[in-house]
Amino acid sequence: MMPGVSELSHSSSILIIGAGTWGVSTALHLARRGYTNVTVLDEYPQPSQISAGNDLNKICSFVNPPDESDKDYANQIFFAALSKGFKEDPIFQPHFHEVGIVMSALSPGGLQQIQKRNQEGFDMTELNEPEDFQKTMPSGILTGPVRGWKGFWRKNGAGWVHARNALLSAIVESQRLGVNFNCRYPQGKAVRLLHRNPDPTNNNGLTGDVIGVETQDNKRYFASRVILATGANSDQFLDFKKQLRPTAWTLAHIRMSPEEAKSYANLPVLFNADQGFFMEPDQDNHELKICDEHPGYCNWVIGADGERRSVPFARQQIPIESAKRIRALLRATMPQLADRPFSFARLCWCADTVDRNFLIDFHPDHPSLLLAVGASGRGFAHIPSIGGFIADRLEGRMEAKVAAAVRWRPEQALNRNWDDTLNRFGGQYKVMNLQEITEWTNIPNGYTESLLNTKNP
Ligand code: FAD
Ligand code: FSA
């Protein structure tokens, strides 16, 4: 134990900043382990409208537990744990829909990427011709040309999760187990970390261990341990030394009739690494969510130090170019829906690490601060289990090989190429800049956050 850091016990005060996917999973696991003094802060009421996990649906594929010798051991451990969670945990199991997944691509890079996924032991069919794809769904659905697509259909151990309902389910259970949620503005908005013995002459006073957080209403919360789980907004609290790149993707909904929603039920997820993806419509509100695929959008702002930083902002509109790509995906697959108006759209922010491995570690200079960030655009499916790994790290018992993969690793980001596509394809095949976007959708009632330090929108 580092000098000055209090002993951790089940009655220690633990403050989680961020009630998104990972914050909520952590709260649940801590409560299940018997921690009795857990508080979660969020600036938005539950489920937060800016949480990347607050969504109709998310893709989720299972993997089998890896061998010790697996090159990708840590990642496979994480995936094996989520697989168990969605199969067995009553809080999450009802929200998983095992409808299978059609994985596909157009470009050689995209094809190589989809093949990398661990598929052993699952029921797989290769898909080469448009008709092969069309047959993965009942007739009258994939009526588009599906031209040039190659891929495979995995019929089991994959599907989608009702993301918002899974989040809500975890929140309700955590509350039942005694977790205190303070999720509203301004009381739940963390504005800065509080440090022990801050030295104002050094590094803006950000020295010493972290002992709590100050909220927008000037209130101070003190805790034995602080867990930072603010997703794409995390690098506003401390210098992550370029380890996090806030990056946004885009999604849109179209509304269907109740009858249509029924006839589009139980479809396999359809993912194309170059064009985008969709799942069956939501059966409550009859909305179909569609995403275009691309390496992501950053919002580049030049700081006083001359460095560029991507600064997230919430917007329930998307660039027109993205809307066009979404319609192009529909034209290729379900042209009968391609011209319907969007009922909702938004930017959805996540934070990419250099290698897209998670970042779950204590901060080297602030030993009571645990970072639970860097979900790297693939962190939702981990909702049943990621909190268990975060709790393991908190308790100092994360498996060494896993801890090594998700450690604080600024050396990896020293010469970071901010424009790295990180094996993503589609769109313009490059990371795009929101500062360059002039045309946005104009969907009625779309919310736009105002941010002082960003020009856009
Ligand atoms: P979030 O869920 O975003 O949570 C961060 C929380 O912090 C929010 O609730 C926010 O309100 C809160 N917060 C922020 N600032 C403050 C503050 N100052 N004070 C207090 N609270 C604050 N993953 C998959 O596994 N499968 C998928 O199919 C998939 N699809 C995706 C599609 C899109 C379009 C996007 C963008 C992401 C997708 N992901 C998917 C990734 C996944 O959604 C994220 O990796 C995951 O939700 C990140 O969880 P998080 O807890 O780190 O962040
Ligand atoms: O199979 C998956 O985990 C899909 S994650 C969905 C997605 O939109 C990505 O396709 C995108 O590249 C980014 O990572 C955000 O999430």
C-alpha cells in the first residue's frame, strides 16, 4: 500500500464519477461484493443522455475462455466474462437477444478485420453472393442489391443487447443494493478533482493524492477511493498524456409502424465494416437504429500549448454526409426504408486508446484515483462484467496479464498519431474533423450542448 492511502474495507467511501456503462457496472459489482458506501455522480438524470451506452441496441458476440497461451489473452478474458454475464446474470440476461450476426465487408482491409474475431465452436456459414446475404433474413427485408459484400453468418452466441434497458436494470439493482446515485445538474456534474496538500506553485495545484471531487454547485465530495468513469469526457479532469482520443460516431433512427416492427423482428444483426450496421427495430417504440461505419469524428481544438485535443460535445443531430452514408447503407440493403425521415439522430462519443485496449489502473501520481476509461468504441458489451475487473483492480487482485494490458501506459502515446484509423474502415477511410462540418441534419427537438471551448457547432 502506498503511504498515506487508507486501507480499503467494505465500509470505505467510494465515489464513482460517471453513471454510464462502466460506472454503473462498477457500482453494481462493488455493491454485490458488499461495499456499503458507494456514491455515483453524473451530470444527467439516468440514463444519461450523453452516455455512449444509452442507446436502443448494441452488438454483442460471445467468445470462449482463452488458453493461457492466447496472444490476445487479456481481451479474450474480458469477452469470456461478458459472455458468462449475458448467459447467466439475471440482471443482464433478459436484455440479450441471441439472433446471430451477419459480419461483412467490401474492402480487403475490412474483410481481414472481420475474420480476426474468435469464431471457434460457433455455427458459421460463409456468405459470398448477394443471394447468400438476402437469405439471412425473411423475404421482403433484404431486398437491396447487397453488391460486392463478402462475409459470414454466425447463427449463435451473438446478437444484440437492449442497451438502455440493460443500463437501467443495472442502475435499479445497484440502488436496491444500497448504491447512492446523485445524477442531475448541477449537483452531479464533477468539475474538478480534489487533491491532498495541493501545491499551487506546482502543476496548477494538481498535486498529491486525489481525495474527492468538486461538483458544479461548489459542493465537495470526499472519498477513500475515486473511480473516474466519465467515458469520452475523462481527459477534462487530468492530463492523460495523449492516451485517450475522444472520438464520435453517428447514429440515426427511423420510425416504423407496429406491424412493420413485428415483421422485422428477430433479424440477425447486420454489420458491414465499410458501410455500417443495423439490428431489428425496437419493439416498444418501433424505431430502427442505423449507424454508418467510419474511423470516427474528432472535434479538434488547438490548446494554448499548441497541441490539438479532441473535445467532445453533445449533439442530437449528425453531419449531412453521415446521414447520406446511412441512407446509402439502407439503399444497399433495405431500399424500401431508405427515404424515411429520421426521427432521432445523435453523435455518440467514446475514447480510443492507442491500441484500443482498455485503461483500468490507478493513476501513478494519485494512488487513490482509479481510472476506468478507454472503452475504445467497444465497451458496451462488457456491461455485465467490466465492473468486476474494475473492482478487482481496486482491491489489488486483477490478474497480472490482464492488468498489464490495461495499465497506465503513456509511453505508448508519446508520438501518438492522432489520425490513426485504428483498423476501422468506411466513410472517408480517415478520421474526420467535426470542425469542418458545416451541414447538419435538422431533426425537430434535437438537443445541442453548448461548450465554451469548442467552436462547433
Ligand atoms: P459512457 O457510457 O459514455 O459514460 C460516461 C458517463 O459519464 C456518462 O453517463 C456521462 O453523463 C458522465 N459524465 C461525463 N462527464 C461528467 C462529469 N463532468 N460529471 C459527471 N458525470 C459525467 N460497444 C459495444 O460493445 N457494442 C456496440 O455495438 C457498440 N456500438 C457503439 C455505437 C456507437 C455509435 C458508439 C459511439 C459506441 C458504441 N459502442 C459499442 C461503444 C460503447 O458504447 C462504449 O464503449 C461504452 O458505452 C463506454 O462506456 P463508458 O462508461 O466508458 O462511457
Ligand atoms: O462489434 C462491435 O463491437 C461493434 S462496435 C460498434 C461501433 O459503432 C464500431 O463499429 C465503431 O467502429 C466504433 O468503435 C463505435 O462502435
